[in-house]
Amino acid sequence: MQISSVNDVKIYNLSHGKSLPEWISDRKKRALQNSDLDIQRRIELIQDFEMPTVCNSIKVSRDGQFILAAGTYKPRIRCYDTYHLSLKFERCVDSDVVAFDILSDDYSKLVILRCDRYVEFHSQHGHYYKMRIPKFGRDLSYHYPSCDIYFVGASSEIYRLNLEQGRFLSSLQTDAVEHNVCDINPVHQLLASGTVEGKVECWDPRVRSRVGLLDCALSSVTVGTEVQGLPTVTALKFSGSLTMAVGTSTGQVLLYDLRSSRPLLVKDHNYGLPIKSVNFRNELDLVLSADTKILKIWHKDTGKVFSSIEPQANINDVCIYPDSGMVFTANEDTKMNTFYIPALGPAPRWCSFLDNLTEELEESPEGTVYDDYKFVTRKDLDNLGLSHLVGTSLLRAYMHGFFMDIRLYHKVKVMANPFAYEEYRKDKIRQKIDETRAQRVPIKKLPKVNKDLALKLMEEGDDEAELSARMKKGKALPSILSDERFQVMFENPDYQVEEQSEEFRLLNPIVSKVGQKRRKMLKLLAESEQHTQADHEEEELEGRGSSDESSDDDKGWVDEVREQRRLIYEEGRDRRRQDRKQEDRNTTLLDEDTDKNQTNARKPGQQPRFFQIKSGEEFRSFGDVVHKQKLQTATLEERLKLEERSGTVNMANTAVGSKQMTFTLKKSEQLQRQHQAEREHHQERKNLRRSAGHLSSCVGKSSERL
């Protein structure tokens, strides 16, 4: 749940927070609820109160027990039971739902207008019947006394469908080209339709004739209103028997009394977006009007803003639960937002616990989350030495910087600059002394910050003051130095102009010549301040400003810009060259001879360098590394000659004139060690083997005896 306050009106967003996916197991859900703080604070008022992709419209049944919503994708209608706080049923349709209405007190009878000109009727068990209208429809309204449904759309006719007879009746012929919305007054059953020409036509269903016409397009254009096209009527709503609200495509809401053709009040949303929905809260004389960006709540009599709600996703429709402070919004998002505003009314009976919950929250208010955090930029992180924390949980990215814990910021600040408090104390003492000195006789002197700029303004201010004095008869305009709005620029060191930066040197091509003169002026002023009195300082300042003027021609600014660009390029080239030298010095792997020379010539206290040997390799010398590097960079001819000398490759001429090449694969070190071990083993077995010659001699002697 998220709590916000607009104009001291508390707004509770009950849909805020993470939503758990349906496919995870109950064990994982319980684990997340125990570990995640956001999920613990989440309030799931109605289970599965969302759409797969987008929600287009939302309504509440007249008995207040069921909430129906239409959305996509796939196009569907969902019904939620407030008594069980869960989804009751879901029905899919063949195409997107443009508008729907509830014909009964509960969910049992529905009429759905689809975008493919089909009208579907649903009963309690499901789909009942469907039929087609001649033109594409945009809105519908149900007339209870006659059981007629009025359809408006891309046609000049208003179609009538009688549900008692089950057939179309004669249409209402209008002067408009197309219609966008329609509504029926609940008191005297007057039918009103809004057209694309910005007009509202009113019809009496009893005699099927037009009784009034309002031109809202001209009335919506007021003083200060910027209109880029013809305002069309996009929303229409009756309140009582005489009040009607009209929303236009240019973002204005017009309140009418049916007895007058002029609007009582014109409320501009100032966003230029079409009005999506208009609702009334008659008990408090409030109007709730919404465009795609914001929902505004304002007073019906004065137009003063009462509060406003700005959800994260665009708004498609708004619905108020009857006699309560709960507001539902259909958004361009999976979630359908639920807002509870205690100032509009109490909570509904099926969620009366919200009143106790909001009272407890008001008794124990929580501090704003930003009170415990410090906003820092990337430059501040570099100065504090905390750039390595980017991407960790200690820094929360926000706009062009990061939020970090204020305690961590203070600790690092003290470690980075341990004498910051002493400097702060000295600055405060200096400020106090300056405040006491300000009470004395004022002395014309330059400020401590941006002295060059102040001197320039003082030089140019004399002529301007004289000119303005002539034009305005002695009434001179205040200068920037004496203006309080620009006083911080000459007191805060953060506003110091850096003349050595590239931007300043390129944007001010003549700054070198003028800067030399001003430096001389500053030097002379400093000397005069040390050796002369205040009166002499003022005379010297005025005299120097008039005597050092020169009539240099400023037409050479192009050459100055080229010269500055050349200097900047040379400085950047030298800087890059030094960086490359430093990188080469740090990353170059030297061969064995250079390594020996460096070892001998190593300065005392310099740390030796270490090299890591890969697994499976045997270290011999740095010469092997150099030899391998040379083989990798050598050509094919050089490698063949080297291998022929070593005996690895044998080349011979053939009879047909070509050459024959025989390769001898070099055994790996592991295979050589294995063969060496086998030879040693055979030699050991051979030394241990005993001769069997004495056995043959014994056999000969025994045969002689026999």
C-alpha cells in the first residue's frame, strides 16, 4: 500500500506493491512473504484483480456486490464478487470490447458492444445471443422504461434496439457526421449524445425528436487556452435532473445547466489530452474528471482542485463505488488500481477494515523515505572515492544521480575530509565578521568570487546607467551587483567561472585580450587597496577604467577561435600521449634480458613484478615466452625454415617437379614424461630379472644318472 497526500488529502493506493506470479508454489510464496518487506506490506484486497495485458473499462453493479471489467488480451470480461473478494467468472469474446453495460441489478444480464459491430447478450449461464449493427459502434446506453438500447458510432444515426420485441426500431436521424458518446439522464430520461463536431444533441425518447443542441466547441475555448484542432466531445455524464458535464478532446470539462446554453464552469486539465471519464460525488459537490494522465477531483461550484491522482500507467476508465471513498481505474497495465480516499467517504461494507487501518496509520505517521537518504551525483561519488559502489545495494539510482544512506555519507565525508568542520567553523566566523562590517560605511570593492565578471559589469554598468538615466529622467535601473537575485553568484565559490575550461575558451574567443586588461586592473586594485584609503581606491578604480580603454577591433574573433581550438587539440594530444606512455609502462611484458636489466637497475623500495604460470605448463625461462611470441608474429616461410633446421619438417623434390614435405609431430611434454617413465620401468625390471641357465644344467645331470 502506498500513501500520498495532495492538498492535505490522504490517498491510499491499495494496488501498490509486487504481485506474485500464479505459477510459483505455495512454499515459495510463503518464503517470499517472510523475506520480502514489500510483499509483507502488500494488501491484496480482491484476489486476481488484474487483466493479462490491458483493462479498457470497469463498472460496478447496482447492488454493489459485483465488479465487472473488460480487457485484453485475449478479449474477455471478468466478474469479481466483493462478498468473497475473489474472481467469480471469466468469459472470453471473439474481439475487443468497446463498451458494455449491466442490464440487471447483478451480473446476470449483460450487453457487450464489440469492435467488429457485433452486440452480444449474456445471461447468468453465459453467452445468450448476438446480433450486428449497421455501423461501427462507440458507445451504448440502456433506457429502462422502454427497454431500448441506444447505439452511437461512426454514423449520423442513433440506432435503437428494443429488447422486449427483439428487433430494431426506427433510428434517430441527427445532423452530426459521427457520434462518440451518449448518456441518459436517470431522472427525466433525456438522451444526450456527443458528436465529433463538438456539439451535444439532446433527444426526448417519448416523442423521438430533438429538444436541444449545445455547441461545446466554442464554449471550451477560453482566455489562455491553446487549441490545436476542433474540440470533439469525448465524455458525457448527467448529475441530477439539471446538471450535465461534457469532456472534450482538448482537455476541458464543461459544466452545464440544461436551462442555459452557456457553461457554468470550464475546467481545463492543462495537459491537452482527451477527457476519458467524468463522474460526480453529489454529497460533497465534487467532480472527478480523468484524462489519460491524471485523475483530478475538484469542486463543482468553484473549480478549485480538491485532490488529484496520477497513476504510473495511462488511464482508460474510472469508476466510483457507490456511497464510498473507493475509486477503481482501468489502466494501460495489467493491474486495475484501487484507491481509497477517506475524505470522499467511508470504506464499503465488504472492506470496512480499511477505516481502522487508515486510522492507525494516521495515528503513527511514518517518516518520508527520503529523509534518511542523501542524493549524490557521480561527481560527488568520485570525490568521496565511492565509485566502486555503483551497482550495489548501497546506492539506489535516481535521475542523474544516486540515493545513499545519510549515515554512510556522513562517515565517508568525515574520512575524506577530516578538517571539514574546522573549515565550516572558520567560514561561519568570517560570515559573522562580514555581517558586522556591513554596518559600517560601505566601500566600493570587488567581491571574493568572480572578480573578473564583477569588474566587467562595473566597467559596462557606467555607460548603461548614464543611458538609462537620460532615457528615464534620472531613474537608473539596478545593476546585477546590487541585485539580490544574483548575490549568490558572487559569494558562493561553486559559481566560480572556470576560464581554463574548453567550453569557456571556445565560447569566448576574445577573452584572452580582455582578460589581460582585467588582470592588470585587478592587480592595480589589489595594490591600491593595500596602500591607499577607501576614497583613493574609488577614484583609482574610476580612473583606471577610463584610461585603459583601447580601440582594438573585435573582428579577429575567428582567428582567436581557431587558435584556441589548436591549443586545445595540442593539449589533448599531449595528454593522450602521456596516458599511452603510462599504460605501456604499466602493461608491457619485457623479455628476459630487459627483465634482468630492470632487476639490476631496480630502485630501492620498488616492488618486484610477479608472473603467473598456467596449469599444466612447466616454467623454464622467460626466453620461451619470447620465443613463442616471435613464432606467432613470424611469417610462414620463416617458420618452415626454422622447423626444417630443427628437424621437424623434411622437404624433398619429387620426380614430377613438385616438392614433398614430411612432418614429424612434436611430442608433448606430458607424452615425453610418460615414455621416459616407461623406459625407466623396463630398465628396472630388466635389472631385477634373474637368469634360468642353472635349471638346464640341473636337468642334464639328472638325465645322466638315469
